[in-house]
Amino acid sequence: MIEPYDLRKKIELYFVGTLLVIALIYGLFRAYPLIAGPSITIYNPQDGDIVASSTFEITGLVKRANEITLQGRPITIDTEGHFKEVLVAYTPYTILVLHATDKYGATITKTLRVIPK
């Protein structure tokens, strides 16, 4: 038979172990933005697309970023991270460079090329 003192020790160990596991999971959840860094998703146009006219619209989504630039100039994003900009395409093709930085200093750059019709 288990002594009451031994049972109490086992319960304390299980309780402390459970608290440590919960703290570890919470720490990983809070550290995810630091580990993942910013991300850029471009909806339209895709790399290599032919645009219908010399002016076109680029749309996309940026996550976990404080600042985003397109061709070196800052662009605005809404509260959910969506952006929309009107640009001019030049022949034979135009290279677009999107650059996002998060609050920890991590950066990501997306480059795509569009061809005017």
C-alpha cells in the first residue's frame, strides 16, 4: 500500500510537471511571431503575368509586419494586413520588389516580374 506521504509527493510532482508543460506551450505560442518572422502573399499579379494595360493593380496580404515597402516607398496596409497599390508597367517588363520588416527586425523580400501587353 502507498503511504499518504508518497501519494502527496506524486501528486505534487504531477501538478508541477503539468504547470511546466503549460508554461512551455504558452512560451512557444508567444515566441511564434519572433520565430516565424513576416510573410508576404501576393494575390494579383503573379510572377511572369502579362498585365492588360500599362497601369495595373497589385494586391496581397502581409502578416506579422510593421512596415512594408514597394519599390522602396512605404505602402499602407489595413488592419488585417491587406494591401492594394496601382502601378505602371514599362516594356519589356517591370520588376516589383516588396520588402516587409517586423517589430523584431526580421525582414522578407518578394520579387516578381510583370509584362505589359
